[in-house]
Amino acid sequence: MLLSCTRTKFWLWHPSVRPYTLIAVLLIVISAVCTGCGKRPASDQLSSDEEEAIYLLVGQPCSEGDYTTAIARADSLLILPPIALSDTLRAFIMIDRDVALLESGDFDRGFTYADTVIEFGRQHGVGLAIMQGLQNRGIISRRRGDYESAISDYTEALEIAIAEQDKEMEQTLAEMLAIACGERGRYEEALQFGRQALRLTRENGDSLGELSTISTIGGILARDGRFESAISELLPYRHRLAEVRPVARIKYLTPLLRAYLGLDSLKRVREVLDETYEALEGVSETSQSYLVAVNTEAELARREGRYADQWKWLVRADSIGAMGTGGEMIYSTRAECLANLGRYAEAYAMECRAFAALDSARTDLNDSRLSELSVRYDTLSKEADIVRLKAQRLLWALVALGCIVVIAVGVICVIAVRRRLMRRQERERQEEYVRGLEQERQRMGRELHDDIAGSLVGLQWQLQAADAPEPAHRVAEIAGRVRRMSHELMPPQFGERTLTQMLLDMVSRINTSRRGQRIELTDEGSFDWELLSAEDSHELYRIVQEAVNNALRHGDGNVTVTLDGDTDHFSLSVTNPLHAGAVRPENSDGVGLRSLQARVAILGAELRVSEDKGYFILTITR
């Protein structure tokens, strides 16, 4: 058997179960499926005993070597609808069917069906089916001499076993990898896998598996020519041979025979060969197990120069059939024996057959590899198509995203341009409004200065001539105020003077002309006011002038003008106390506040009005 019969309870067999009972179980299952029309309720699934009995319909003939019956019964069960059999039960039936194909020597169908088992396991999440399918495929590849493919399949199955923490399957696959790597000549890798399998057998408490694994390690060392190491590895386990079956004993004795032959210790070879014959008692002489003894007898005869006996043993080996042995090696050995017997014509013909077998083996191997490469090429081609489609989808997605980004940027730009245009239009309206105010101020200033102030001066002279000093003094005072108002209405000139100088003059004039209220001007910051342009200085001067007039008109007490700022920003504030019942300037809808807002907008500054503990504060910041 290629698979261990202790993998699961489905592998169990009880002698009391008769063939006709198994057939009856099969008929019952088919009848239940047919009468239920495939609608078997979940609560009425097969019990464990029922599944075991169904499985044994295939498992019994497979374990007894009746592979034709096992395959036929498996085919009958597998055509049942999926609801009749659980995925696990179906997977075990498929595994046994594949084993039967391999054991019967139908490697082509076995290899193809192994792919079916693997695919079923992947679709239904049955890890054991994947591992067993890969294991069976690896066995066929080894028998075909394609060791690299076998190693690849075993490695994939081992990774699944490790992922599923299946220690027993991991042990089996590690040992198979050790054998395959040893046959490929990769002895160090083979030993690593062999040691891994040995460790797992000890962890699992599998004494029989331990003997099998140590036999594999001894065979690898013997193949590598390390005959003494092989013997030292094997001999500590020799006392266990009485506990195991003949097949396991022969597997253990085979590397010992090879090692003693390698050391040319023919006496030891004869002793081990006698033990081999004891293990073969009751085994058919046509069994593959006899090949070990027959080939060893042929080799002993060759070394002792008994070429006629060697030829007899070789003929007997031919009658058994050297399964898994390359044809070119068989023919070369026989050609050498015939040459030693002096039968040169037959030796030449046999050597030609060896070359032909070698070419055929290489051709088959190349065809197999070409077929495998073709499948891989088709797979890679499909994967490349998938990658190309994904790339195209990604490209279209990027193009669509780019279009969206361009449209979004365009919309943002349009909105930004419109906002700039609206701000520009608003600024132009504010400037137009302020220009109108300045023109009106200039006109009113000229009229006050040239007309009213002049008329008042003439009236003053007339009163002085009429000897009326008190009215003349009063008229002179009014004329001075009118002249001062006309000067304030006229636009300030910033050609030679700075903003601070103009503000000092304005504060001085107001403090001189008014009594009871004073204006204090302070500069507390580090801003260089001389850096302001004439236009900005003019607007700030008008703002302070308007704010101070509002404060004097609405407030009660002194007015404080504070200049502040740093290297890049300036701040200007006007603070005055408010008397009870006074109209708040921010609530006024007069021309003064509108002009302030317009001028602040032209400056691109921020106007903030606040009240704190009876004080009104107007702040301009930029």
C-alpha cells in the first residue's frame, strides 16, 4: 500500500463485515437518495458507522490487492449526488481509487486522477485530499525517473501538512522527500528530510515508523558511499527486526547489504542475506521483495567470478521485473556479464539495447518535461493575460481619476478667478466711494476756506471798525474753527512727512483747539511706519481722523491712539470711554462707519470693534 491504513477511522476494517453486507449498504444509500430526490435533511445525514461501511466497499478490496473491484466500486459511489456523501467520505473514496490505479500499474490514469483528487481537495477544503493527491503524483514521477517533479509535489504537500499541523502526514512526506532527494543525488537535503522524519516519528511515538525512517537514512548514506556511517546508523535498531513485518525488515536490511558490499565485506553480506531469506519466508518468489536477495546474489557471484551463476540470478531478476529501475542499468549489467562469459555478440546486442533504453528514457523524460513546461507556459500565459487586464483596468481607473482631478482643479480655478474678480470689483467700488468722499471733502474744504472763512474774516474787520470787540472776538474764533475744518477736509500731503508726523500734527491741533478732552498718541511696536506707501499712509490717516472725531463726538474723556506691530504686521487702535446713554459707534449707520469700512477694505486690513469695561476700542490690523 502507498498510503498508511491508519490515517482515519475510514481505513478500519472489521472481519465480521461480509461482502454481501457491504453491497446491501450501498443499495440502501442509493435507495435513500433516489426516494428522497436529493433532498436529504441535514439532521438525517449518514452516521459515522454508515460512512465507515460505505468506505469499506472500496477500502477492503484495495487493501487486499483487488484493485479492479476497488476502482469499479469507487466509480459507482462517486456518481452519487453530492448530498449523498460528505466531502470527507468522497475524498477518501477518491484517494483509494487513485491508490488502486497506481498499485495496478496504470500510472497514466493514476497521474491524471491525482490532479482530480487535488482539485477536489482545494475546492472543498479537504487538506488531506490535496496532500494525498500530491503524494501519489510524486510517487508516479519518481517511478518515471522525474525526480525534480516528485520533489516539487512532495514539498508542496509537506507545506500543507505543516500548515494544518498534521504530524503524521508531515512525517510521511518528509521521509518521501528524503528518498526522492537521495535518488536525485542531493544527499545533504535527503539527510535533512530524513532527520526531520525521524524526529517526528519519535514525537508521534511511532516505533515502526522510526525503524522505516532509519532505514531510509541508512539507504541515503549507502548511496552516497558513506558505508561505515550507514552501518553505524542502522545497527542500533537491529534488535527491533523481530517486531516488524517482513516488508519493513527487508527495507532495513537492503541498505545494510549495500553498505557491506561497498566495504567488500562479503562474509557480512552473506550473514545479512541469510536474514533477508528468513524475512522472505512465506513471501512469493515472484514478489518484488525477492529482488533485493536476487540482485545481491548476482553481485556476490560477479565479485567471486562466478559469472554463470551471476547470469542465472540476473535471468531470475528479469522474471520478477525490476520495478523502478532504469532499463539502461539492467541491460548494461547483463551486457557486462555476457562479455565476462565470452558471449560477445550477445553482449554487444545487450549494450545496444542499453543505449536504446537510455535514449528512450531521456526522450520520455524530455517529453514529460516539455508537457509540464507547456502546462506551465499556458498557466503563465493566462496569468499574464490576467495581469494585463488588471493593468488596463488600473490604467482606465487612473485616466478617469486624472480626468476627475483635472475637472476639479478647473472648477477650483474658475471659482478662485471669480472670487478674485469679485474682490477686485468690490475693491474698485470701495475706492470709487472713497474717491467720491475725498472729492467732496476737497470741495467742501475749498468752499469753507475761500468763501465762508473769508466772509467771516471780513465780518470780523467790520465789527472791529465798528468798535465791537466782543462780537469781533467771537467771529474770529468761528473763523479759526472753520479754517481748521477746511484744513482737515483737504487731503494730507505725504511727500515730505511720514504718517506719524502727520498724526502728531493732527493731535496737536485738536488738543490746542479743544478743552476738556485730550488725545494721546503712542507707538508701542517695532513696525517701521515709513515703509508704508503714500496711498496706505493717506488711508490710515483718514481712518484715525474719522475714528478720533467719532470718539470725541460719542465718548466722554480722553482718547488714546496706539500704534503697534512687528516687522511684518502693523496694528492701530483708538480707545475712548463711553458716557451713559451714548450711541455706540458700531450701531451707527452714518457715513463715518461706512467710510471706515471702505478704507479698511482698500488697505486689505481687518477692522475689529469691541467694548471692554466701558471703553470703546476700534482696531485695524494688517
